[in-house]
Amino acid sequence: MTTATVYLIGAGPGDPGLLTVRAKELIETCDVVVYDYLANKEFLKYARKDAEIIYVGKKGGDHTLPQDKINELIVELAKSGKSVARLKGGDPYVFGRGGEEAEELVEAGVPFEVVPGVTAGVAAPAYAGIPVTHRDHTTSVCFITGHEDPTKEESGHNWDVYAKSTSTLVFYMGVKNLPMISERLIEGGRDPQTPVALVRWGTRAEQQSFVSTLAEVAAEAERRKFAAPSIIVVGGVCGLHDKLAWFEKRPLLGKGVVVTRAREQASGLVRTLSDLGAHVYEFPTITIEPLDSYEELETAILRLPMQDWVVFTSVNGVKFFWDKLGEIGLDSRIFGGIQIAAIGPATADALRERGIKPDFIPEKYVAEHVVAGLLERGIVGKNVLIPRAKVAREVLPEQLAEAGAHVQVLPVYETKLAQEDGAEIMDALTKDKLDYVTFTSSSTVDNFFELVDADALKDYKAANPGKARLACIGPVTAKTLEKHGLRPDLQPEDYTIPALVEALLKAE
Ligand code: SAH
């Protein structure tokens, strides 16, 4: 068996956007992913479906696996021929014991590579408006552990040097020792009025920070109940915090928002909410699946020239239709002189991406408005094809048919109940972490309550006004919610995702 490579990978400080391109590439390809407490769990979604995922813990003193066992584990895995992505928070060589792991690997004859990461000591201050160097304040920066190896007999710190230097001092793992750290620095001669900043859970939606002085910071941290993981920054640069802070100004900072859309459709909404500072709980309640048989679609494609109108009701409808078109060697030209309608702006975009300019996009994005608009465009007596999900509301085809159109409904995909664990959402709910639950279609509502108990949610909401507010994209989704005994707290005027996000922002 040839020994595989171990990659010691920096996973960055928490914001998923701060993972390097190389790190992502390796997570996607390795046989095993070994990660610890500070490495964002979210990256596991990049791992291969068949990859082995191993959590090795490490939080303060409570090591899930002691370091020597971790070393043994990665050596063993590599020797059994499995490539290992060893994910560590921040940078693997900055207080990450990456150096020790690398030494072990060399001694065991295991090939390894290092992928540096964005270290918390730089990133957390940056997200709190503190550049670690600045020409007006300091010419150097010092990374210091605030928690020395407890088995060491003599301290490796030279507190006098730290105290007398003009360096920005950045302490990792120092919150517990903050009283000692500030005392030593003052004793050594640093001005007690020197600004000190603490940044907790830097770069994550949970980020909190404050600035105090060397004299007062320990008491202030205690008062605010600051705990690990926090970065402590000492020096004049902390004075820039108020002026340069940006991240904590995000309007939805720290708000817990549940996204119930199918994973394939959720990325835009998830990104927008995250960029606004929200902590997004991805809880896909539906999965979008291809049909077992595409005979009907193939026949419909061949008969397309007989249609007058094709009405697309979702991005997925467009996607599956074109996928099939491509498979049988055809393309958008088959639509020739046929008129095309898109039920909403996202569907319209999906069509434009395929070279089709929709002839009609209603002003409001529900079936009823499509019907009205199409009637105006003389649809009576015309052949109308509606590619859509296998099970969907009948309003659009029924009303068009009633109005006198010849309607053919064409299933091109189906939605199924996702196998998500509702317990995770209930857990976040009972820990008061959920501020909003977003519903973007009736099926997200119905499926959500297959996975989460509606009565429990109702009771929680009654006891915690303002928490777990339910946001529905439109009136149809709202009605479905009412069927489950709950009312929407928020509903945008326009039935689109951007409008839904706007409604959340307005509610803040
Ligand atoms: N290798 C990591 C550091 C690991 S030591 C890196 O390069 O960032 C663990 C310490 O890092 C924590 O006690 C805390 O001081 C700091 N830390 C890690 N992530 C952090 C974050 N998101 N916000 C604030 N501090 C963090």
C-alpha cells in the first residue's frame, strides 16, 4: 500500500469566505477529513460524499482526542493509503500545533503539505476595524500565546520586552489570563491607558468586540462575560476600532435565519443573508429530483412547434427542460416563433441565460397574475404548455383552461421531502438562536412541518414574542402556513426573494 499525503490545512477564522481556494480543492478531493473545534463545520459540505469525516475536538482543556492520538490517527490513515485533509482553525502553524503534527509525519515517513490559512490574530481584529499595523501607531506586531503549555516549568514569555516594545500585541487563548496579562504589561511599564480590544468569535455572525484600556480591560471582559475564543489586541491601533468597524454594522448581524428552500436553490438567499450578517441555518425541506421517466417530456419537445405559448413557472422547470433538450441534441432554436412566459424574475433570468427573452413576465409573481396577463395577450383558444413540478398547484392551468386556452401540463421534475433532521432546528429554537424562519413556497411550509412540530413552534413563539418570526414569500405560502395553525409575521409586498430579504431588514 503506498502511503498517501496528509495536508495540514488552515481553515481560516470562521467566515466561510476566508477559506483558501487550495484548501477547498483539497477538502473536495481527500479520502478523509479530520477537523477540530475551531474549523468551521460548514466546510464539510465540500467533502466527497464517500469521504470519511472525523472530529477530533479540542476546546480549551477538553480534548476529544489527545494530541498524540491525533498524530497517530493521521499517520495511520495516510499509511493505509488514504489522503487526509487535516483541517485546523486559522493557520495550522500559528498556535495550531501544526508544527508538531508535521514533525510526526516526517518521522513516520508520511508525505505532507501545508496550506496556510487566514489566522484569527489578523482576521478577527480586521473584522472589528483594527488593522494590526498602521504607520501612525506601530511598526511591528507580535503574536503571543496567552495560555502557555501548562507543563512548562519556566515561562517562555519576557513580559518586560512586551511591555516596553511599541509592537501591537496580539494574544491568542488569553481571555482566562487577561487579569494576569494586563497586570504584567502595566508592571513592565506599558501605559495603563493603552487601548486594548477583545474580539470574540471574530469573522462569524456571532462576532462581538469592545475596546477598553489596559487598566480596565480585565474587569470589563468579566462584566461582559467574554469567553474563548477571543483575540486580545493591545496597542494604539485599537483606537481605530470605532472609525473602521464595518462587520458588526451589518444589519442582520448574529440573527439566526432558517432557509427552507431546496439546497440547489438556496445558495443565492443564503449568500445574501450571510452578507447581511445573519447566521443562516440551511434546512432544506425539499429536494429537487429528476423524474423516473422522461418519455412525456420527449414527446412534448418533438411536438413543441404545435404550441402557441410555453409558460415556465420555476427555475427548475427551465433547467430540467433544457437539460432534456440538450440530451436529445436540440437547443433554444426549437422555440422558434413560440411565445414564452416566465412566472417571475428568477425564472426569466434562467430563460435569458439560455438565450430566450421572455415575452411576458407578470408584475406580481403568483399564478393569478399570470392568468390575467396572458388573457390580455390573447391566450384564449391557444395551445399552452406548462412545464413544471410533478405535483403543483392547479390554479394556473385551471384558470387558463377556464378562460378558454388549450392547456397541457408537463411534469419535468419532482420535489420530495428532504431527509433533514428536525431535531437540529428544535435545538437551535430552544436555545433562542432563531430569529426568522423563511418560507419560499407552499411545499417548504408543508415539508417543514413534517420535520418540525408545529405545536412546539407555536408554544415557543407565544412564550418568546419577537423570536422565530415566520416570513412567507407571498399570500399562497401564507395560507399554507395558516393551515398548520400559524400566521406569518412577515410578508413582502412583492413576491420575490429580494423582497423577502427587504422585509426582514425592515423588521429589524
Ligand atoms: N491556529 C489558529 C489559532 C488556534 S489557538 C489561528 O491561526 O487562528 C486558539 C485561539 O485562537 C483561541 O483561543 C482564540 O484566541 C483564537 N481564535 C481562533 N479563532 C478565533 C475567532 N474566530 N475569533 C477570535 N479568536 C479566535
